[in-house]
Amino acid sequence: MSETATLWRPTGPQELALVEQSGWTSWPPRLPEQPIFYPVTTEEYAIKIARDWNVPASGSGYVTRFAVRKEFLDKYDVQLAGGREHAEYWIPAEELDEFNAAIVGKIEVTRTYPE
């Protein structure tokens, strides 16, 4: 079995509905204005985005957790979006199918906002 890394993704209701339609196994294609897919490395950072950005933008926010094969992630550098506590991966939209294929198990919702 290959080693995995746990990632987190803050999301709004529309994206979450598409994840549910996939059987909780993949992320939907990016929209034209979304050139990257950015899963984050900590639950705390995902909570902040879901609560502080997704809720005002769409009325609710969700934190998801999922595992990705580490050997796949190793080809990407962790990016810092404004500080050490804001670590994320930048997956180009055109590589999202490969990313989804590297997900091990199901994508699960760990938190919902507002609670």
C-alpha cells in the first residue's frame, strides 16, 4: 500500500453537491476563472476559509478531509498563501483528473458552517 497525505478542502454548497454526485470520490472540474485547485494542509486553515469566506459568499461552508497518494503530491511544492499557517498545494486545473485518481478512499465532510 502506498503512503498517503491527509489534505483538507474548504468548499461551498455547489462544489460539495458535485463531490456528492461523484460518490464522494473526486473534485469537479475547475471553472474557467479557476486555473488551480488548492487543497490545504491543515484543518485550521480549511476552517478559516469555510467559515470566513464560504459562508458570506454562499450561505454555508464545509470542511472536507481526504487522503492523496504521497508519491503523486511529491511533484508539487507546498505554497504559502500569506503565512506559514496558510499552506496549500496548487494543482493546475488541467491536472485535476490525475489528482482525483490519486485520492485514496472517500472525501468526507468534517465540519459545516454555520453550525
